[in-house]
Amino acid sequence: MLDVTAAVTPKGERRRYALVSAAADLLCEGGFDAVRHRAVARRAGLPLASTTYYFSSLDDLIAKAVEHVGTREAEQLRDRVATLSRRRRGAESTADVLVDLLVGEAPGSQVSEQLISRYERYIACARQPGLRDIQRRILQQRADAVVEVVERSGRSVRTELLTALVCAVDGAVVAALVASPALAARQVSIAGNKHLSREQVLSRTGLAGRPSMLTLTTDDAVADLLSNPYVRTVSVRTTLPDRVEVELVEWEPLAVVSRAGGFYVLNAEGTVLGAVASAAAGGPGQPRVAVTWDSKTPLRPGQPALPGRLVVDLDAMRSAFPAAYGLTLSGFSLDLNQKLTANTAAGPRILFGQMATDEQIDSLDAKLASLKSLRARVDLASSKLDYIDLENPAAVTTRGLPSPSPSASPSKKP
């Protein structure tokens, strides 16, 4: 049975062509970063879902757009060659015709825009294995056009040398464009950075030195930013000739850990974001959870320090304790074996036991349920308890505060 797709129908073919044409226009105007599902659908005047209905992936759509542009440029080359009269031309005259053919004939800035778009595609195709075959076909079409120009000019034709000539011209143009100030990344907008400064973002992406837009690799810029623990997600988009947009979503510090004489902030996944000057928590812009960890080993940025589930659970306990148990938590403590203690502002310590594995963290629900049952019988805030041990939620134990020792009676004077 034949695998018939919607694109086989006349309507499907029209829609598919409209999407490819729209993607090709966006590619020429803004480079590869401009080709996105939503932008292509909007330009084509079609529903967003059509981009995934007619194409297996964004890469598939981009490949069709690159091929479409290459075919369009090849047709333009053939049309221009067809208008060239057949007559004997000198070497200099033939060279002028070839340069005009390969570089373009439109005046002023239009030439620059055409060249930028074309050679950005060439460089990008070299980086992406899926586009290399398309680029080889485009190169062959350009070489074929040069061969015909030389033949029409009455010159001897050596195909391999003319192909090398096309490559040499392309290389010279790329070198000139890369060095051109017009293609320097001069307009860089950065959004969403709260903890990273603009200078840090520029430095990590290599944008501080205003690199050429042709050599800027957005994937590398994204990877460099994601290597910073504060960066949760990032997108880097380029618009020719000189604009770069960086959008960040950063992690917010959820917990601050005191350990080995230092203070470190953690995100909701339990990863160390970095070192800080103090263990301040709970205030505006500060981490909400404070943990004191008995360990002599410092932490390092990017290190998974605690299970993310545990950090999130500690935050939930901090906010729920006053209403649920009549106690205000001042912080948490972990010993060398990662046994957890909740410290209250004016009440007993609460011992939860080891919290190193998922199973142990799962036990928090049963332990908190036992604490709620105890609260139904005892006013925990005024119970004068030293601690409540919930390590075995089926057999909760408590210890009262030690009684103050009686003061010595004053001696009587004789």
C-alpha cells in the first residue's frame, strides 16, 4: 500500500510550497535563526500546526528552504547566462563577467544583503551534515554557470580549474565579509538576566569582542551560557547584519547552605548556584530555606549538593509549619550522615532521620502525619519539649527540657 501524504494533493502541495517559500524568505532576511515554526506559519498565512503536518521537523523545513533558495539562485544564474552573447572576449573582460555573475549585479546595500545571506548559508551548511549535500549541488550549479560563461566567451574550458575558481571567489568573499565592520555583532540585547551581569553574558557568549555575524555560532553561545549554574534556559537569535538577541531564564536561589565555613545557594534541583557572603534567608530576594550542614568539604558551583525533592520539601515545610503544627521553623540541620533536623524558633527540635535516598525522602509524609497526630494531643509550641524524634513514625519519642537545677539556699549569718 502506498504511503500517501497530505502534500500529494493539490491543496497539500500548495500549502507545502507556501511554507517552503516563506521559510526561504525568512532565511534570506534573518538567517537560520529566523526560521521558526511560528514565524514561518505567520509569513505563509497558514495555521501553526501546518509546519509540523507537512514537515517531519524544523531541520527538515530548513533543509527544504535552503534547497529552495539555492534553486532560485541557480535559475537566476541560468537566466543571466542565457542573456550573455556568444563572442570572443579577452581575459580581463571574461573575468569581469564572471565576478559580476558570482558576486551579483544589484547596486549598493542590496548586494551586501544578498552576499551576507548567501555566504551565511554556505558557512552554516558546512557546519550541518544534513545540509552539505544541498550545498554541494548549489556549488555544482554555480560551477556549471561559470563553465557556460567561459564557453560563450570563446575561451578554453577546464572544468576542474573553473570549479576551483568558484571556490576561490567564494573564499575571498567570505574573508572580506568576515572582516567587514558592517557584519560585526554591534547590537546585542540581553533579557532575563538578574544574577548574571551584562558583561558576564557578553563574555561567556564571545560577544564582548563584537565577532563577525558569519562566524558566530548560536549553538556554542547557548552551550557556553548553560554552563553557568544560574542559567536555566537560554535562546540566542541573530538578525543580519548586526543584531543578536539573548533571552535568559535564570534559577532563583531557593536554599542557602552553611558548610565547611562557607555559604552556598542552591536551586530547586539541589544544585549549587554559587557561594554567597552570608546565610541570610527569608528576606526579599533571599533564599527561603536555611540549612546548616555538618561537613568539612566545601561545595562548588554546579555541584548537585542535595536531592531536589528534599530542597522543595523543606521549602514546603517551612511555609506550612506555622498553620499545620503551630511552630515556626528557623532552619534545618544535616549531620555527617545527612540526618535531618528541623529547628523551631521557640519550640522543640524535630528529628526526621536520614534523608539521602528517594525512599527516605518519601518517608517525610508519614513522619509529618505522625507529628500532626501528636499536635492533636499536645500544644507543641508550649510543650517544653527538647526534641521530637520522628525517625520511626510508628513509635514517636519525645524528650522534655531538663529541669533547672535548684539554687543553693543562702547561708544564715551566725
